[in-house]
Amino acid sequence: MSDNNKNPILDIGKTAFSFFSFKTKMIVIGVVIGVFLIIIVPVVAITSIFTPNTKNSSEKKGGGSGSDSSSTSVTISVNEVFDEESLTKYENATFPMPFETWDKNKDVVTSRFSKSRTLTVNGKVQTGAHTGIDIVCISKSSPKVCAVASGTVVVAKAGNTGYGNYVVIQHLSDEGKRFYTLYAHMVNGSIAVVEGSEVKVGQVLGIMGSTGNSTGAHLHFEIRLNDNTSSSAVNPYPYIFRRRGEKVK
Ligand SMILES: [Zn+2]
């Protein structure tokens, strides 16, 4: 028999796959390619996009000595914190700075908004989302923290955990959408507004401090869209230091 010439391995393969009709084979191959394109390619792409960002943001924590960032590292220059493109400040910004004065050559952002931030504080590693940005006004002593937009004070709370002494203002956007701004870690006894009061843009809310989960004087500033929860926080950076070409939600 000429069957002796057959490679038994190939023969098994042929037999197994031949069980299916040509149409079925094409469908199976199509499904395999489809799954690859729809699931695997996007997953790999997303992973490769986000991995370098995470590394960058942890590197850019700067002095990183603060639990909620750190203003002890006041020697950080703006150039070390941001890349050149992001140095454009106030250009088309939605809001003014949340300080009475801001010297762009001295004052700095020490920690960015991040979905997961790892900090080492007194030897302890803390991991979690950083739902705002940390801003330090170095150029002035006892810098005044100011509302970035008019609205109603919904929280004016004294305390020495978490946000420390902090204020939350509820605003309405031009489109009638509700949003909130949060100002944390202010100096004991400095809160200058009460819950329920109306505030104007630029109105003084308190003095930049280090109360709560903080190791150095700084303002932790948040913007929350729609509802007043940390899960609704968005990156405030573009709203006050808008980068060229960056879209604001
Ligand atoms: Zn912070």
C-alpha cells in the first residue's frame, strides 16, 4: 500500500481538520482573527499607553515627601515638575488660580492628579488615587486661598484628618451643569466662609496650610463634576493651567 509513504503526524492533522467543511473552517478562522482584532489589539494598545504615564507621574512627584504631597520640597522648579509644553499658564484657562497671587517663576504644582499614586511617607508606602493637584504658593507668606468661581459653600469644615480644614463650593456651569471645587489643608482658624453662604470668584476662603494628611503647606485642589464625591473628581490641571491643544471636558 502506498499509505506507507504518509507522514502519520500530518495525516492525523489532516483528518482532524478535514472533519469540518470549508465554510466552517473559514468561519473559525474569521472568528479567531476577529477576537484578536477586537480584544487583544486594544488591550495591548491601552496597556502600552498607560504604562509609561504611570511611570512618569510617579517620577514627577518631585520631592515626594508629603503624604498628600509635599511642599517641603520647595526647591522644585517648574521645569522639573512639568515638561515645556505644559508651562503655558492662563492661556484659555477656565479658572483663575485658586490663590490671591501667583508667581509663575516661583510657585509650583508639586503633585499631579493620578488614578493611582504611590508615595512613601515616613517609610510607609501609601497607594491610592490622588484626586486633585497639589499647589504651593511659595512667593508669599500665608498665601490666601481663593474661590476659582462663584457659588455656594456646601462644606466648610474644621478637622485634622484627611483634608484637614477644607471648603467645598458648589457651582453651576454656563451649561447649567453642577460641579464642585474643593480646597484642602488650610490653616487652623483661617476658614473665612460658612456653609450655605454665597461666594464670589476670587473671594478668600482661608490660608494655605498643612492640616490633615499633609506634611507641608500646600493647597490640595479638586474639581468634581456632577456630584460631590471623590469618584467624580477630574484632573483640575487643564482648568487652571491649560495646555496647548488640550481639551477640557
Ligand atoms: Zn493632594
